[in-house]
Amino acid sequence: MSKWLEQEKSNYKKNHQKSLAAWKKANELFPAGVSHNIRDFHMTPLGLGPPFISKGRDARVIDIDGNSYIDYWLTHGAAILGHAHETIMKAIAKQLHFSNHFGMVNEQALTLASKIRDATPSIEKLRFCTTGTEATMYASRLARAFTKKKKIAKIRAGWHGGNDTLFYYVKHVEKGMESSGLKTQVEADIVSFDYNDIDGFRNILKENKNEIAAVVMEPVLGAGGAIPPRDGFLEIVREETDRNDIILIYDEIITGFRLSFNSGQGYFGITPDMTTMGKIVGGGTPIGVIGGRDDILEQANLQKDGKVWIGGGTFSGNPVSMVAGIATIDALEKNKTEFYESLNNNGEKITIELQELLDKYEAPAIATNVGSMICIHWFREKISDIRTGTEVKLNLDNDKVNKFQLLMFNRNVLIRSGFGYLSVKHTKDDFEKTINALEDSIKIITKNS
Ligand SMILES: Cc1ncc(COP(=O)(O)O)c(C=O)c1O
């Protein structure tokens, strides 16, 4: 093992003794030590474990050993207002005083639903569930029933949760099979195309004539690497789905209320037929939203001629998630112009600085962003541009990603898989410290690769 890596690992071990002891126990309790596969934060391949976090406030989290991190992971992107935001905490505390859930309809759900509907161009009706994974699965089911067609088209490297409907072509962008125990992609009626590949998309339409019920996509390839849309890609997908009676489902579980108050669809000016949301609209508590055109959603009305069963979650629409979501949307709305301008401008600025650093050290990496979603893609060799998730997945250098993660942990910056998300609580001082940590880490990775 190289000397620098030995030193970094030894520093990490010295500063994370409690976390490493907890990690040992975690591996006795959970397969791979985790309940969500990505939560080892690239530490397993290095023979280490992730920090166990015990506290968070604003843009910082603190682990059980007392290390404090500037947080760009932000609860999988959900904590746009930072951690422990005062009005969200107050709203939750007030609700808990009256109990957390009754399994009954409640007025709080009406308030949150109205706020989401008012802000989101495509949403005429909606239903709440408890995760984004459920939301994308139910949205696909509604689209299949509505169009009476079977196939779902998705973007390669797009992550829509681990449900049996859409967990294909995520990491395994060529073969498509992500897990044993799933139907094959052919049996599951899933077809795929590349983000930003208009010809590829048209080919899929041609090859599957009149069989595609829905295109499920994020407006920005989010978890797939913050890759922006190019060359009228979003516009053409909208036109072609319209022309071919295909339901366009925007998965806005990351981009919802992040790119703008009117989500990705407002930011890009394109209205899909259906929208799924999660993360931010739950104010840091479990939530999923299935929304869209009235005629599509009304299929779920079993009192009328509805025929599509969606939902069924014990904790769907629970008042704690509802009030946390209301407090979040209210806080965002109150400062709408200022918040979104600064989130998006800071995202641009950091990405430019990042790319300058990568160029300065001739790092085999590219920084991409859309607004406050940012990613550094580490490759085996230098690549001049990336447009698709397939290019990212096939060229990614996992070893560099893992080591970069360790270097950033040791410099008290919490990122994941490259970088992450901004909150309204990150300060100029946070950004300066982050850029210093990035420069140091980029220099070390590039020098030693
Ligand atoms: C774009 C997208 N869709 C769906 C999901 C799944 O949401 P959840 O983790 O709430 O099930 C995620 C989660 O990261 C996501 O990023």
C-alpha cells in the first residue's frame, strides 16, 4: 500500500474509533453493515467503515467520535434547508404533542397536498406514500393501466428506487439486470435508452411501436451524476411521448423543490403527465408523492370506475411528515427568489472552481452540475466530455472514488460518490474550506494515480 494511503487510513482510524467499533457491530446485525447499500460511503473496499452520525445542525453533521463535517450529502439531498431547521423542528414537536399518526385522514395532508399542487405545473391530483421507491412503482402502474400498454422505457443509469418495476439498467447499463430475484428485463417489460441520446430514444420508440406505456425519467440525471440535458433532449422526449400516446413521468424525487420552487419542470419549462416526489417535500421525514393529470390519477378512485390499486402504506400521509413538509415548503416559498438564486448560483460557481482545480492538476475527472446538484466523475483516463450515464458508468474509476471519499472525510467534508447537494445554510466560509479540502484531495489522487 502506498505511503500516503497508509497515512490517510491511519488518521481515519485514529479519529473514528467509536464509529469503527460500531461498524463492527453493524456487520454482525445487517448484511454488509447497512440497511441502505450506499451507506458504507465507499469505506468497505478500503477496509474501513463510515462515520456514525449523531447530530446535525444547518450545513454540519457531527459523528459519535466528535468529528464535525460540512455536509453536502444532506440526507440524500433532502435537507435543502439544512439540518434541524427551527420551524420544521417546531412543527414536528407540536404535532408529536397530539400524537404522531392515527391511520386516519387529517387536515395537514390537505394543506401539504395543496401546496405541492399549486407549485407543480403537472400536478392536478396526487397521493402520498412513504418512499420515492413506492411512488415511481405506482406511477408506472397507473401509466400502464391508462395506456393499456405494457412496456416502460427508462434512462440508463437512472435510479428510481429498488422496486421490482424499475430496478433495471442502473449500474449495469448494458445488461440491465441489477439483482438476482428479479424478473429478467425482458419479462419485466423494461426498455432503456441513454440520457441526451435523441437517436437512441427514437430507436426505442421504433423498435417498441405502440408498446410503451411510459417514459420514466428524471429531468436531470440526478443520482446518475448530475448530468444536464442538452440539445433540446427534454423537449424532444416531451414531443415524441405526446405524439405516441406515451405517459411522460418525471421522477422529481431529487429535483423537486430543489432546482426551483416549481421543481425541474418549472426550471426547464416542460410539463410531464405525471410527477413523483419525495425527499425535500417530507422536510426530512419519510414521504413519497405520486402526482399528475386528473384523468390518470382518477383511475385510483375505486369508488368510480377506478381500477388501479395504488397506495396502502400504513404511514402514508402521516401528520408528522405532513407538517414537516408544510414547514419546508413555507420556508422555501417565503424566500423563494433569494434561496433559489443563491443555491443555483453557488452550484455553478463551485462547479466552475472545481473544474479549474481538476484542470490545474490534470486530473482524470469532470465536474458536472445542474443548479445545486454537483458531481465529480473520476475516470480511469481523461475524458473531455460526458453526456450520458452510460459513459459515466463504463469509465468510472471506483478506486479513485473510494480514496477521494476517504481524503474528504479526513478533511471534514461529507460528500458521496463525487460530491452532492447544496443547502441554503452553507456559508462562504464553508465553501472556502471545501475548496481547500477539494484541492488537497484532487492533488493527492491525481499525483498517485
Ligand atoms: C431520482 C430518485 N428516484 C427515486 C428514489 C427512491 O426514493 P426513496 O429512497 O425515498 O425510496 C430516489 C432516492 O434516492 C431518487 O434519487
